[in-house]
Amino acid sequence: MSTKHGKYKGHRFHGDPKRFEVVAEFVFETFKRNIKYIADIAGGRGMLTRILNKQYNYESIVIDPRGYTLVGVPNLNEEFSSENAPYYDLVIGLHPDEATRQVAKSALVTNTLLIPCCNFWDRSKKLGRDALIKEISKYYDEHNVKCKKVVLDFEGPKNIGLVSWKSKNSG
Ligand SMILES: C[S@@+](CC[C@H](N)C(=O)[O-])C[C@H]1O[C@@H](n2cnc3c(N)ncnc32)[C@H](O)[C@@H]1O
């Protein structure tokens, strides 16, 4: 059965709130100290960024036009454009909704972690979770982006992502 809401450190979230810790740990295990500046695209309230900064000493910022981050979480209240991706060592899209394509486009120039939520990729098709991951992988392949599918340890089905590495030719 799927959890619709959950509490984490006194705050209520849609879906499994364990995702923030799991994703932060995955980032650290994958990139260690080889990265510093992170963009948490569509970061919502900013719990992921808070953990990345406080527990792992990264410099993460939420970019989300909704502008309702928790107190003390660095944020830019604007829509994300992949044009700004080169400023970051890692672009994360954890359930990034309308920003999904801009996160995927970021993979052409920097490291990314994209955990899509619903089909904001191609509105002309009905794409379930697996088909959506397949379409984004195909896009990466077409652009010579090296990526790996990852299953993260929080409640599914929205716990599958693609981690990608900046290519040597992407500047
Ligand atoms: C499903 S919520 C996910 C929030 C958070 N990542 C989490 O896991 O709780 C989707 C978020 O996408 C944001 N969003 C929508 N369009 C965006 C865009 N173009 N650029 C950045 N964020 C966007 C919304 O404001 C919303 O906060």
C-alpha cells in the first residue's frame, strides 16, 4: 500500500519522507567530495538541500518558483533553465514535475540525478514509470550521456532514477 503523506522532523510531506535522507546519502556515496555546488531543482520545501548542506557539507540551493522553502534553506524562487546547469557540479531533480526536461538537458553539461515523478516528459504519450525512465535513457544515449539506472531505498513506485556523469567533452 502506498503512503500518501509522511512526517519528517516535524514537517509533513507528500509521499515517503525517507526519500530526502536516502537521496542525500546516495549523492554522497556516488560523488563523495568530488562535487561541491548542487542545484536541487523543484526542491519544494528544501529538506533534501538542508540535509545535503548540514550533514554532508555541500553547498546546495533549491531552485523552485513556488518559494516556500523551510527557514534557512538557500533558494532561488524561479523556474529552472538548463542554461544555468554549468554553474553546478550536480543538478538534482527529485520528482521535478514541469522541470523534468530541463534537468535532463542539464545532463549534457554536468552531473545529474533525475528521479522523475509523473510524465512531464512527453505529453503526447502515456508513459508509466518504466516507460518514462526508458524514454529519458534514450534521450541520454542519443546525446552520449553516460548514465545508470538506480533503485533507491524509499517507497515506490517513484523511487527509480537515472544518475549521469558529466562527459569529458561537455566543457
Ligand atoms: C512534486 S513537487 C516535488 C518537491 C520536492 N522535490 C519533494 O520531493 O518533495 C514538484 C515541485 O516542482 C516545482 N516546479 C514546477 N515547475 C518548476 C520549474 N520549471 N522549475 C523548478 N521547479 C519547478 C513545483 O513548484 C513543486 O515544488
